[in-house]
Amino acid sequence: MSQLVVNGNNVNLTANGRLANLADWTPELAEAIADNEGLTLTDAHWDIIDLMRDYYATYNIPPILKLLKRETARKFGPERATDEALNALFPGGVTYQGSKIAGLPVPMLDSELEQSSQVRRTAPQASTPHYRDSFEFKGRRIKVYPSGNLVNLEDWNEELAEQLAKKEGIELTEAHWVVLRYLRKFYFQYGITPMVKILMKHMGEELGKGASDRDALYRLFPGGPSRQGSRIAGLPVPQGCIDD
């Protein structure tokens, strides 16, 4: 643990120079952290820092690189969202160095997180089936975490999804499959399982507002479009505030 003095106040930093307490962040502190990194913040830097902080305030997780680039392109134009443009601003990597200056955790893909740690951080839900640690399906033993999410994502197929849904008391319709296919598309495109706010935002943008209606999604998946949907879709536990 080290300290940084800003305006006469001591601010605790972790061993890698990140804020020990995210609530300590201020623009002045960001300038000081940037200075330690050899950077002088310009308006272009602040555009990205503010975008990252707004994203975190909305979803409670920092944006991974692909999602940050998508949001940067939407807000500032595609030329600002290239690897070259972002690396010119943050030579140490926009998701690593940029998130440090923005006072945020390091963004991580689901594959970079230990699934069991995610499960431990997820409060038990009454709607979660009691799978123990595995179950039999068509002569195969399917391993699952206590949350019901698959240990081995390659075990998933549509037949298994039907079985997983039955364990949840759900008979899959085409409306369910629209959501499940979108969850899987998002995961394999971005590398994270979207929690419900992100799911609704992206489905609304790509499939129309009708596809992202909150009440309709919860009628399809009473246990949560992201939490329950991810189990049936064969994906890891969603990051962040999942189905609030």
C-alpha cells in the first residue's frame, strides 16, 4: 500500500498504483495519477475517462475493450475508437491504464474471472435449481457450478438447453430462444455475459424496443433474464448487478 498526496490529502493506493477506495476519486486525483503515469490529460483523455465512469455508474462494471470501443465510436466517431487512437492516449492500455486514471477496477472478460468466485459473490436465489455439482443427460455427466451455470461451456447444445429450462420450470418458446440466442451472440462477440441492463440496451438497439421490454423479459425468465437466461444459454454467471 502506498499513498498519493493531492491537495494536502493522503490517498491510499494499491501496490499497482490503483485507488484502494474507489470513492476517493476526484478529477484532481485523476490528474495526479496520470502525472505518475507520465501523462498530461487533455480533453481527448477526459472524453474517454468520462465515458468509462458513466458506463461504470450505469452498469456497476467497467467496460471491456470491445464495449468501450463500441461506445466511443457511437459517441465520438469511429476514428476515435481505433486501437491506434486509444493507445496514443493511453500507451499503457486504455482498459488498464485508462481505468486506473478513471478510478475504476480493471475490466475483465468472463474467461479471465474465476467462475467459482463469481458464483460465491452471487447471493443464492430461491429460483435456482439444486443441481449439486452435476447431472446426467443422454449418457453424459454435465458438470455445473452451485449457481447452475455450466462448468464446461462446450457441453451446451439446444437439447441440453431444453433440459436446463425444464429444471427451471420453463417450456422454451421462440420468444425464449430470441433471448437465449442473443445472450450467446453477445457472449461470443464481447467475451462477457451481459447483466440485464446491458442486455436490454443492446437488444433494444439491435432488435427494436419490443425485444427489450423489461416486463416481457421477466415473464419469459421469472428468475431473471440474465441470471436464469445465462444458465439455460450455457454461459457463465453475468458480471455486475445482474437482474436489478
